[in-house]
Amino acid sequence: MDKVFSSNIKTVHQLLVNGRITSTELINTSLLKAKKFKKFNAFITLTENEAKKKSEESLMRYVAKQPLSQLDGIPIAIKDNFCTSNIRTTCASQMLKNFTPTYDATVYERLINSGAILIGKSNLDQFAMGSGTVDSIFGPAKNHWGHEASDDFYISGGSSGGSAISVATGTCFAAIGSDTGGSTRNPASYCGLIGLKPTYGLVSRFGLIPLVNSMDVPGILTRNVDDCTLILNSIAGFDIKDSTSLKQTFTKIRLPPASKLNIKNLKIGIPCEYHCENLDKEILETWNEIAKLLEQGGAIIKEVSMPHTEYSIVCYSILNQCEVASNMTRYDGVEYGFRAKENSSTEKLFATSRSLGFNEVVRNRILTGNYFLLARNYENYFNQALKVRRLILEDFDRVWEDVQVVLTPTTLTTAPLYKEFVQNTNRDQCALQDYCTQPANMAGVPAITLPIKLSLQGMPISLQIMGRNLSEPMLLALAKYLENAVQFQHNINP
Ligand code: GLN
């Protein structure tokens, strides 16, 4: 089974079709792996019984020789901020610890309709706020790379760290994360995975518990580009339940074999503003090496400028906090989630439920967001940040006149050690860790991260490719070209 779990989904599907393995064996092994790797804390809830039941149904479909989706019987994980009916959805928070939705997120519904099998809901930073998966009431999700690091461990990244670990340890083949400022790409980068943030609106947000509505997008984590494409093909496309969902029809992406991919004359930009002060030396070197490799392959490498990049993180943070302040008002201890034992007044019930139900990070963002939104501050903060967001968007628009994609680091460093990471505040960490990822969310453009090699310390180093809206076919093709060139070795048996 080890060999099966290191293959891609298409190969596993063939094995299922030929009857060499069965869906039940596949799911049982996946569940065993989830238990074996419990120490990494990837899952909040394992959906064991349901998964076993579904695997028997899938087996029947294969036995009946029906035409099936390649995802039929494939084990997947979903971040615990996507609603799943009859399966609790906690957002890793006290507030929603016992919340069981009555409906399904569209992304989940589409995957299940393709026959994919959910084995569990994965760990995250509370309400997806963070870059570490260190702020979960269920404890941190740990990176499986370098996990023997004495009394400490490397963080998995966040906020979709549990999703990343579930795929990186080969427990499942794909996982869904969410990406508001980098939460899919950041853990993908730290754990050595492919992480795709699709174009805003291409994949429905319905049923994704909102963080920043104007930036949230479901993200995909896999070990290879073909699997990522397959998942995107299953979840993308218009959804009437999401008013920000793009109306045009989505054409399924078909990638040629790696040997047929040609990058001759592809114009690739290297934005000089991403050479920032805290960029690790090894990451910088890797970035240069890959630019050279692409040039040798026939691409045209051009230095480009995106002058507003340095203001992006500050504006992201202001807009994030404003939308958080507004989104979180729904949690009042009455309608949803946790209710404090407090009955002296309605106001006290609200206040106590919210102060006990949210962690410090969430409370801070609500407080700051409300401050920015005060009538006297609104113009200076919220509106100003929106204006700068427009300039960031224009930086992207201008760059597409010169090049087709841009190549940047994904994160400024490899995964930090837990103790180092939590010494700083979450806010400082986000300012550092999201530097290269959040501009794509501010502009709404697609971005993909892929692992290149291991650092001298044995931790994955990854790079990011961004393109114009709906350029997923090109991003995936280029990522596949690079994946083939660098041959990154996964570590599914830590
Ligand atoms: N680290 C960022 C934040 O805390 C990104 C979060 C995300 O993408 N969900 O806001």
C-alpha cells in the first residue's frame, strides 16, 4: 500500500478500476495512517464510520463497472472551517467547538459527488487567523519534516496546517484549505506541497466560514500538480449560492505530459520588490537558480517592478481586521455556538460569550477592526486601505503588459521552530510570513506554490508563481514543468 499512497490519483484510480486494490482497502489504510500520525495533530475530527460506509459504496460502483470520476474512492481531508452537514465544524475555536452545520459547503458537496471520501476535518488556526496552525484549541499541527528536532518541532504553517500535514504524510491524496492571505500556500510551502490559490470567485465560498469575504478562496493542497488539477476540475465553476462566484463556464483543464510541456518564449517576471529585507539567503539562491533553469528552458526572464508591494501587508491587515470585526458579530452566544453561563443581562451574555469563546488573536482583530471603522477613523484607515488596494491591483495589471507570470518566493524562510515562532506575536508573524502571499489575495489573482528542494537543515524550500485572473491552466502547466525539472522527493513515511 505504501507504493499506492505515493502514486498520483490517476494511477490509483486505474488500480481501483482493475480491481488490484479496493476502495475499502484504500480508506482503511488511510484511516490507519491518520491514527499512526496522530502525533502531528493534523485532524480535529476523524470521520471514520462515514468514510468506511462510503468506501463500501464506492467499491460497489467499481464492481458494477460504472464509468466513474477519477476521484471515486480517493481519501481527502477538509479544513475545519468548511461546513459539513452532520459533522461538527469547529474553526478550531471554543466558540464553535460543538457546532454541527445542517448544510454542506459547495466545495465539499462537489468532491463528495465526484466520489471522493472525506476521512477527516483538519486542524487550523482559530477562524483561519494565523500563519502557523499554532492557535488551535486542539493544539498545534506539527510539521513532519525535521520532527525529531529534540524538545521542539517545526510548525506546519497556517492556517491550513492540518490539511497540509494530512497530505504530506500520505494520509490522504488531497486536502482543501482556505486562502485569505496565504493560508493554503504558506503551509504548502513549509510542508513541501503543491498549494493552489485559485482566482477569486472561481471556486465557490458557499459554506466556507468567512474570514475576509473580499479575499477568501478555497485552496487546494496535493503532492503533485496533476492531482491539484484534478481537484480544481471537480470544484471550480459557477455556484448560484455564492454571489461572488464567477458566471462564465469553467472549462476543465487538461495538462499534457511533462515531456510535452514547452516554455519557449514564456515571459516570466521577477518583481524586484519581493527581494525584501527578511528573505532567507537559501531561498534567495533557490529563486535565482530556478530563474536560470527556466531561462535555459527557453523562457524569457525579465526584472519587473510592482512598487506598491511593500504597502500591501499593512493594507491587508487593516482590511482583514475591518471585515473580521463585521463577520464576527454573528457570534453572540444566542444564535450560534458557545454560550456563557451568564444571565444577568443580554449585554453581559454577549460580552462574556464572546470573550470566552474567542482567543486573543480573534478578540484583538475585532477590537482593532472596530476602531478602524469608527466614523472618525473610517476615512483614514478603511477607505485609505481600499485605495492602496486599488494601486496594488494596478501593479498587477501593469505587470501583465510585460510578462505572463511572475516568479517569487512563497515564504521568506523555511518552517520556523515552534518556540521561536510563538515568541513573537501573531501579528508580527503574519507581517513576516504573509509578505509574498497576500498581494495575490488583495488583487484576486491566482497563485501556486511548489516545493523545489530541501534546505541545508532538511526543510522544504518553495517558490510561488502568480498569473493574471483565470490563468490557472498556464500556472499549472508551468508548475508541472518545474515539478518535473526539480524532482522534489516527498516524505510520506516520516
Ligand atoms: N496569516 C493571514 C492572516 O492571519 C492569512 C490567513 C488566511 O489566509 N486564512 O490573516
